[in-house]
Amino acid sequence: MPDLLTDHIAQIISLNTSPGGIPKYPRDSILITDTGLQGDGHNHAKHNNPIQAVCLQDVEKLDELCLEGYPLYPGATGENLTVRNLNVNSLTLGTELIFSSGVQLKISKVRQPCYVLDAINPKLKEDILGRCGMYAQVVNPGRVSVGDTICAVPPGESAEKNPALWPHTGAIFCGGKSRRMGQPKAGVVLPSGQTLIEHVYHIMKSLCRQVVLVGHGQGVPASLQSLPKIEDHYQGIGPIGGLEALLNSNLDSEYLIVPCDLYQLTQEALRPLLDFSLKPLVVLEHQGEIEPMIGRYLAHLLPLVRSQIAQGNFALRDVLSRADIHVVSLEDKCLAAIANANSPKDILLPAKKII
């Protein structure tokens, strides 16, 4: 459901270049080098500066100015990246922007409006003040595309300095039938006062740049209702249906998945999966038993998943048997962290605590 996915997640909606001057024209995908977008030109030497390599602007600000009578659109004011849900002008200098493609920028300078905007309207320079976007320097070059998502990391919390931040998406599966629990697991309250899914969410949020929910989401508490939700396209086939929908969402290139009922989940249990030196398709195992619902999955696994569904084979272990995977052995001390809560008895939950 694309409308739900884009409601809360920062992403690129337009990439814009020109031989020089404004407007800049849209591109579907482009290489960002140390000096800016490949092929983008500048009419003034002052803009040929690595501190001003990339200019970013919020589409929401362009929409505001349109309502005020200015005929603006992505690229009209000369920005390179038109973005949604980022609130560029509120970002602190030094904020790192990590894109789902792996490109990384750092906010470096406030963009001040200049006389070039007079070609649109001489009054625009005044009215766009504080809404003109920001400049960024390139930390990690690479290719970006329209639709790439963005994680903003405040100064002092960079991905390099904070190994807990994995620059991809965490996905919590919450689409099970919960027959033995007697109610949707997501809403079961733990002795701590948190619901099951709130506990899992806080662990995932501490590790991943963003978190989404996969499945019907029944029982999800109000505190998490604003999270993006991805609903299965194939109903009644189990977790493989959620995996197909997630990989088909185009939200990211890679995902860390977990079920919502890991009532003792810890960072320590998941962190070995996020080792950058490992192959992207990584799953946990203990004493020779693979845990297919706890692992990293690449988006390009989608054709294999769909092929299995078409053949009526809904077991995730069979998908893994046909893919190149890296298995991480779980230490005995972390075994309790991946225990599933299948009934109230599993978590010693008094009946009156179930909501």
C-alpha cells in the first residue's frame, strides 16, 4: 500500500540536474560523486564547492509556496534532491543523511536565496527565506534513485561512530492468527506494562534506521499506529506472504525481519546479524536449527519467494534452502531472547493483564 508507506518515511521524490541555472530537470536515477550530481552544471563558480555539492529541498515547502501564488515544482528553484518527510531546514548542521542505496551526505550549509530566483518572481527571495533548503557535502558517493528512503542521523550519532545503527529497515511481522494466545499477540501486555510489539519495536528501533510493520497489525497499540504498515498481498499463507509484500514494497534494498512475539528479545541477540562483513541474506541458528523468521533478507530475493508461492510451497525454510545464505550461530546465553510467546503461560502473564 504505497500511500501508507510514504506517509511517514523520508524519501527522494525527484532528482534534478541542468547544464546550469534554473530550473533543473528530473532524472530517475543518477550517480552522486564527491562534487555533486553527475552532469549537473553551475553558472557561478561559488557553487563549485564540495561544501555545497548537493542541494536539498522539501516538497512540502514548495507546496506551501505554490499556495502562496508561486508556480513551483521539483527542480524549479534549483535543488538537486526534492525530498518528502525530511523537513530539511530543521536539520542541524552536521546531520548525516543515509540513503537506502548506501549513499551518505552531511548537511553542511543553509541555502540562502539569491537573485537567480527573480526569474520566477522578484518577491520570491523574501518569501522563500527559511524555506530554501540546505546544502550537503558527500560523505559516501554512489547512485541514488527516485524513491530511495533517507535516514537522518543527528551529529554525534553517526553510523560510523554508533555501530548500533544499521542503515536499512527493520520489519516486525504481526500478521499471525494467535489462536493459542486467544487474542492478537501484538496487543498482549507484558508484566513491564509494555505490549509485546512495543518491546520488540524498541529493540528494533535501537538497531535499525527505520522500522515498519508487516501484516494485518491487529492489536497494535496506539503508540505504534503511526508506523508504516505493509499488508500481505497473499492472504492465509503464513509468513511467506508477509515477506513477499515486504520485498515488493520498494522501501529498501535490505530488511531485518523479526516476529512481534519475541517477549525477551535483546540487542545482543540481533547484533551479530548486522555484521557488514557477512552476506546480506543472514539467518540465526541454534544447535543446527535455522530461525527463518529472524534474519536479513535482500529485496532481490522477491522472484524466488514468488516462485515458491506459485508452486504452493509456503515454508520459509524451503526458500532459504534455494538461496545463498550465511548462518550465524546464536550463543546459548541469548537463546531465551528468541523464544516465542505462543500462549499467556509462556510469559507467565496473569489473565487480568491480557487486553
